[in-house]
Amino acid sequence: MNDPAAATGVRIHPTAIVESGVVIGPRTAIWDGVHVRAGARIGRDCIVGEKTYVAYDVRIGDLVKINACVYVCAGVEIEDGVMVAAHTVFTNDRFPRATDPDLGGLLTSAPTDATLTTRVRRGATIGANCTIGPGIELGEFCMVGMGSVVTADVPAHALVLGNPARLAGLVCRCGEPVARAVAGTVPCGTHRCACGRSVEWSGSA
Ligand SMILES: CC(C)(COP(=O)(O)OP(=O)(O)OC[C@H]1O[C@@H](n2cnc3c(N)ncnc32)[C@H](O)[C@@H]1OP(=O)(O)O)[C@@H](O)C(=O)NCCC(=O)NCCS
Ligand SMILES: [Zn+2]
């Protein structure tokens, strides 16, 4: 699509920069000062909050809520129903340098062989002001507490907190906690939520 705003009900604030080749699904809102780089794809019914940056070729699913000032670097894939709170930063390079001595010049911010893929699975929540390490998978419906630094994969439904983020419990799909970790572990088995759903935990953390 050459004109992302042509999709039904898409709202793009006049101060947002949406580069060529970007695809934006119906009813998605792009707020003020957002920058979406070439080739990014954003699904339907999403909100991209003010001053957020979405890098080249990033994939964002449907019903995704991204708050203000989020940095979504190249290599990030965000599935449906994910929430990313304000000032969260993704990373994609484990040992970064500004320049490549073999090339003798500045690298661009476009993806390179060193770019690691980070996947945020369906329904996950990332709290405000988190840093997500490179090459990480955040499992379905997991929750990352505000201010956390995530350095390892997060299992589905896990609640993780701190720097480095550690298992603190389990959360239901509805967002309510269903178990608290004791000494960093949660008992294996079925953990029931007041909403009627349950979380199966196999102890992987
Ligand atoms: C992680 C979170 C869900 C935990 O909520 P909770 O289960 O009600 O936690 P509590 O407030 O009962 O705190 C439990 C313990 O964890 C600690 N804790 C809570 N959140 C923490 C965080 N983000 N990082 C580190 N420790 C945290 C508390 O200090 C407390 O420690 P203590 O037992 O030693 O006193 C919540 O604190 C959080 O971060 N929510 C996300 C908020 C956010 O970013 N919203 C974005 C949209 S505005
Ligand atoms: Zn529930």
C-alpha cells in the first residue's frame, strides 16, 4: 500500500513520519511525533503512542497497544494483543559498536547479520520503562513488571520483575496473578484464576 492512511479508518497525526512501504491495518491510530520506518507492518485496531519509533521491517500484529516513547528496533516481532507501556526499549545487538572497522565508516541502523530477533508473543504485557535484551522471546500472556531489564526468555504466563528480571509468579490471560513465586519458583500444576481460566505451569523458568 503506497498510502497507509488509505486503509479504513487509519488515523495518522500530521506530525508523524510514516516512510514508504509501510502497511497499516484498518482503524489503527498513529499519534503525534511517531516515526515508522520503511517496510514496517502494523496490524488493525492498534494504537502507536506519541514519539514512539518503529524501525525498518518491524512486524506488529492486530490489537496492539504501544504507549508513548517506545523504541521498537529492527528485528522485533510483536504478535496480536500485546501491550508495550511507555518508555520501553528493545535492543537487537548483544555487543554493539558504533562503527565497523572493516568497513571504515558508520553503520546504518538498518538490519545486519548481527541483528537478533526478539519475539513478543500474543497477549503479553511489558510494563513501563522496561529494557528488553536482544534475541529474547516473551511468551504468550506473560507480564514484565515496570522498570525491568529482561535478559532471558520469559515463559508463557510468567510474571517477571527486576534487573535482571526474575520469576515472581504467574498471571492469567485476564491479567490477574494466579501464583506467587517462593524463592524464585512456582509449584508445577494447574493454577486457577477467579475469572474461571487457569494457567498450566510446567516449571520452566
Ligand atoms: C509487577 C506488578 C504487576 C506487580 O504487582 P503486584 O503483584 O500487585 O505487586 P505488589 O505491589 O504486591 O508487590 C509485590 C512485591 O514485588 C515488588 N514489586 C512490584 N512491582 C515491582 C517491579 N516492577 N519491579 C520490582 N519489584 C516490584 C514490590 O515491591 C513487592 O516487594 P516486597 O514483597 O519485597 O514488598 C506491578 O508492580 C507492575 O509493575 N505493573 C505494571 C505497571 C505498568 O507499567 N503499567 C503500564 C501502564 S500505565
Ligand atoms: Zn483470570
